[in-house]
Amino acid sequence: MGRAVEEMNRAMLRARDTMDRSYAEPLDIPALARIAHVSAAHFIRTFRATFGETPHRYLQRRRVERAMYLLLHTGQDVTEICHAVGFSSLGTFSRTFRQIVGEPPTEYRKRRTAPAAPVPGCFTKAWNRPSSFG
């Protein structure tokens, strides 16, 4: 790998690390391109070639991943989570969440935090019976 390619990969990693670290902040392409020391158009093309998706889509995915965690591990409502992960519009958040996860945020939370089905009584009694082997 040539020195120029190596330097460009480092620049893309710096920008991606910024997105990972500051996903909830308003990040735009010109700011990320400045971090990578390239033009905005070159940044978009190179980021996509390097990571397989556009910077915008990568940032959306990171935000949705964090929202998935918050939905399952906090009592915050969907609107609070939407803003906490960097979306300014609940509609955009819900649409993006559904595109990436396959279901809306409320359904995601509901399906994964439903109480576990109780164990049938006959099964628990069998485990509590003394063994005939002995």
C-alpha cells in the first residue's frame, strides 16, 4: 500500500472516529471533510469506497444502534431518545430506525422487553423431585 493511500485511510478513520465519538452532535459533511483534510465531494467518495457506505448513512446507523440500546436499557420515551442520539425530528428518526432495524422504535422496545413466559408448573415440579438414581 502506498504512502498516499495509507494517509487517506488514516484521514477516513479520523473522520469515522469523530462520528463514533460525537454521534449525538450535529455533524455535517463539510466539518467531517475538514477533519479528513479533503474536499466535501472527495470525502464522500473516499469514505464510501473505504467503508462501503456514505458518511451520512454511517452516522445514521451509529445513532440508531445507540437508540436501540437506550430503548432496551432506559425508561426514556422515544422522543427523548430521538434527541439524545442526535436526530432533530421524531419523524426522521422513526423512518430511519424502521429502515435500518425493520420495525419502528416502539415495536422494537415492546417485542424485546416483554416479560418472559412463565415456566409450566409440571416442568418445575419435575426438577424439584428427588432423583430415583442414586
